[in-house]
Amino acid sequence: MFANYLIGLREGLEASLVVCILIAYLVRTERRDALRPIWIGVGAAIALALGFGCVLEFGSQEMTFEAQEALGGSLSIIAVGLVTWMVFWMRRTARHLRSELHGKLDAALRLGTDALVATAFLAVGREGLETSLFVWTSVRASSDGTEGPLIGVLLGLATAVVLGWLFYRGALRINLSTFFTWTGGMLVVVAAGVLAYGFHDLQEADFLPGLTDKAFDITGTIPPDSWYGTLLKGVFNFQPDPTVLQVTVWLLYLVPTLALFLAPVGFASGKGKVKVPDEQGSRGSEHTKAS
């Protein structure tokens, strides 16, 4: 549940910040007439993400076991790739996100209503599709059933919406650089577990060999049905009897990816600021930008 809360919080906060920047810019430039197309684009992006999740969930139920495992394993690998790209992209481009969105919005304002809808749709839709895919693969890898992970992601999204509103109102100041570094690092750990489970799915679908080659078996020490076994499974996708391939993939992904993500970069000074104007068009609060 915590892993899915983290997914919802991280992805939801990115989308909330995007919407916050777009709306604040329109308010400050006295273009409130353009707010409705923005909200239409946001609503369409949310509908697309929900529809995509439903297609994944209900479409896979009509497949054979082997086909389900092959689909789940393949989509797990794709989801990990998307999430990995997302955390690195956010770290690299976050300081320029505000000016980039303003440029796109200026161009959309010149083109008309349809362009405004498309701008909001594309800005939010990517996070929505990534969230649907990663949550679906995470639910498949979880032993909590469907209810726990879904409650986790909904709580994460709700928290992100509240934080986004507080950012907009200028009522909240947090170090976004630290926030995105910590949540990004934790998402890399979660993604490593999803990736390992994805390869396990491919082994169960007979796409990959080695299903019976166990790296270790500590089910006697950490029973899967114990509270701590369930906790480790839910947070890290931990499996007490993984295959050699699972452990190999987990290590080959986690160690270099985490090292690269946490490595200092030239602009990681944490001094970038985001100015979010309030509804009256004042300067608003300065928020430390993610790096």
C-alpha cells in the first residue's frame, strides 16, 4: 500500500504542479477566459488514464494464464522504463519547467481553444498513463489483492491535489529538491522490485528459463503470509524465494540506477525558485525548485 501511495503522490504532485503553473500564469496575465479549456484538457487526461487502467484490468482477464503472465511481465518492464525516465527527467528539467510551460501556453493562446485543451491534456496525460500502468503492474506484483494498492494510490493522489492547491495559494513552503530526491530514490527501489517480478512473470509464461533455479529460500524465516512478510512484499515487492534471474535483474537495475540518480549534478544546488502568483496576480510565494 505504501509503494502505491508513493506512486500516486509522486506522479500526482507533478501533475498538480503543472496545472498550478498553467492556471497561475493565466490568472496573472488576466486570461481567465482560457481557464475552462485548461480544465477540459485536464479532465480528458484523467478520463484517458482511467480508461487505460480499465482496459489493462478487464482486458487481461479474458486471456489464458500464460498470456496474462507474458502481458504482465512485458508491461512491468515498460512501466519500470517509463518511471525511471520520469524521475531522471524531473530531476534534469524541473528548474526549467515553469518557463517551458509558459512558452507552450503562450503559443496555445495564440492558436485558440483547441490548442489550450491539447496543452493541458498532454501536460497531465503523460503522468496519468504512467500512473495507470505502474499501478496496474504493482497491483499484480502485490500480495494485498486489489483493494489495498488502489486505496494507497488514491490517498497519494488526494495528498498531491491538496499539496498542489496549497502551493497555488502560497500557503506551503517545502524544499521540493529534497522531496523529489527522496521520493525519486524510493521509486527506484520500488521499480527494482516490479522489474524483478516482471521477469518472474515471463519465467512463469515460459518466455524465460530458470523458474526452478532459486537464488535462496528464506520462507521459513520470513513467511509470505506474516505481517512483516506482507509489509516487505507491499513496499519493496520482496519475495522470500526469488529465482537467480530475479536477483540478478534486481541488482543490475537497482545499483547503477540509484547511484546515477543520487550522484551530484551541476545544477543540484537547490537554489532554483518557482514563483507561484496568487489569484489576484501578486508575486506569490517562492518555492524551491526540484533539481
